[in-house]
Amino acid sequence: METQLSGSWKRVQGDGTVEINLEKSPLSLVFDGKTYPATIDKVDKGKNSVHLKVTTDNGTSEEWILHQVWNDNGSTFKLAFRHNGTQETLVSAGKS
């Protein structure tokens, strides 16, 4: 699942992309122009979710969740990205 989530994702709401690297150390997410170091806390294959511990700007650790939302025939998916008390939808911008 980490390989499927890694790459470049476009934000559906608003502009910008989110770069997700869950394949190679150091793991990270890049969005809003900032790099956030991450570690995988839990992979829930039953719910198609990866729970991450992310270090924020103020040095605290937060749980961010990436959840695969598959289309009806199971060929493609979007990401529900929960972070900082918000949720947004990401669509693939191609593999990085």
C-alpha cells in the first residue's frame, strides 16, 4: 500500500500538490511548500488506510491518515487525507 500512495497528488479543493514518500527513507510528505518528516504508525489494509506520525512546525507529533477511496470497479482510487483536524481529497498527478 505504501508504494501505491507514494507519488504526486493534486488537491481537489484549492491549488497545489502533495508529494508523498512512503517508500524510501526518510519518509515524508511535502505540501504547502513544507516538508513534514513522517513515520508509519499503522497500516490498516481492511480499511485501506495508512496512519502516520508527522512532526509539525512546532515540533509536536500529529496523526495524519491517508485513506484509499476506490472507484466502483476497483481500478483507480482517490485519497482522503486527514490532517490538522481537516479532510481533503487528493487525486493522482502521476508517479514521481
